[in-house]
Amino acid sequence: MSLFTKLPVAAALAFAALSTVQAAPLSAEADAIYRPTGRGQGEVDEEATADARARFGEAGFMQRLLQLRSAASTGINYHGGPVMTAGTTNVYYIWYGTWSATQKAILVSMMQNLGGTPIYNINTTYYNSANVRVKNSVTLAGQHDNNYSLGKTLSDAGVATVVSNAINAGWFPKDANGVYFVLTAPDVKESSGFGSKYCGWHTHGGMSGTDIKYSFVGNASIIAPVGCGASGVTPNGDAGVDGMASVMYHELSETVSDPDLNAWYDSTGNENADKCAWKFGTLYTAPNGGKYNVAFGGRKWKLQQNWVNAGTGGCALAY
């Protein structure tokens, strides 16, 4: 049983075959405030909309709404919540299911070498209320194997349980500056919509007074090879794992800039990586024929672009 006090699933990377992760059209709900949903596009925040109407009146509310939507010249707004700015971000891997040493080596290399790169430096354009910025520093702080402890179908609550069990068993510390990834093998399903609604998601929950940030990312090579970018020839020779790498970069970028879903997102509820999902920029061809756009740690990667919160804003692979 999970010990987390709440489980709002959030900041999902939407299934590419269903949409290009575009925000919900404002024409449908032009007179409403949006928030992140975790399913690739924003939803109307009913409570915030009602509160603002009551506070400002209808005319004042509409004026306030226009101000909110035009406030950020960079295309994304800060909403006052916490940002992960406390030095190096510690990442923890839970290998759920069956993984080969070769598969593990690819994703270990990614996280061991992502910090300090131009693509991860994009996240330094995000800051908290004290103007302290996210650091271009990431470390893989721990790994643990989980041999299908909850079976081959996980629910959202099951993902939370996998994380809390790993912490309670002493495999990982209870780290407020950490991001815990539950990485599932190709034969594992996530019942809330893996492969049909999303390729990954991140959220947070309270554990004995500590705000724990965690993410689900699955190997989609069986469940959704095309929709989650897990098919064809890829730069590291494993389509499922190479597809996961981009989703993991997406979720990590959103977690450090919007860990509690109340910091950085735009007027339609999209977080930074949502705004650039499935956009890869210029692609090059690796010796094995796979396409890539960045290189670090002695490997080539095809990672999505991220939103630069500077100047007029925009999707990029470096900052």
C-alpha cells in the first residue's frame, strides 16, 4: 500500500499518434483559467476560475485573464510554486520487470552525462520566487531492480507504491531534491492509459512530511512502438530504450521546473517540455543508420526539444 498522501497524476507526455501534444483550443473555453493535467494538454481549473470571477467580477475577471495570458513575453508563466533549485538534482531508477545489462547501460549513460550539457542547460532559464535558477547538474544517485512486485499491470497508485516501497525498504533515501523514475519493461502495462493516452508522466506526493517527486516511463516497444517513438533504427540500437530516453528528458525537465504542478506552465496548461513535445529539430544519421540530434557521454541521442524561457521563448536543443 502506498504511503503517499496524494497522487495527482500530472505532466504526462501525450501519445503522439493521437495528437501532437497541442493545447486545448482556447476558443472552446476562452473565459477560463487553465492548469496542467498530466495528459498532454491543459484543462479548465474550475476552482481558480470561480474564485477569480468572485474576486474581480466578470469584467475584471476578463481583464485579469487577458493580463495573465500576455504577461510572459517568453510564452510561459510562473505561477508561484516551488522549483527544484537546490543544487544537483538526484535521479533514482527503479528497473521494474526484466532488463538486460545493455538496456540498462544506455539509460545509465544518459543520466550520468545529461548534467552540464547544452540541452539540459535550457532548464536553467527557470527560477523560483527568489530568482534562484535550476542548476545544470544531474546525477544518477541510485538504482534498484524490482522483479514485477505488483505484477505486470500497474495503476497510477501502483506506481506510487513501487516508489514508496523502495524508499521504505532503504534502497533509496527520502530525498526532497530527488526524482524517482519507475522504468517498466516492455511487457508491463500502466492501466490509466500508457500507449493510448501518454508515454510517461510525472507527479509528486507527500511521504512523512517530504515532498517526493516521481515519474513513470515505460518501454513502449510492444504496447505503442510508433506512438511513443519506440520503433525503427535508433542511435543506440534499442528502439524501446532510445524512445524512453526522450520521454525521460521530457519528464525530468518538467519536474525540475514545475515539481508540484503550480510553477511554470503556459495559459493553456502546458509545461515547458509539453510545448515542444515530438519536435526534434535538425536530425543527423548515426553510423548504424539511426537518427539523432544531440551527442554526449560518448553516445548519440534523439531527444525532443525543450522550451527556452528567455527572450521571446521557443523550442530548442541548446541554451
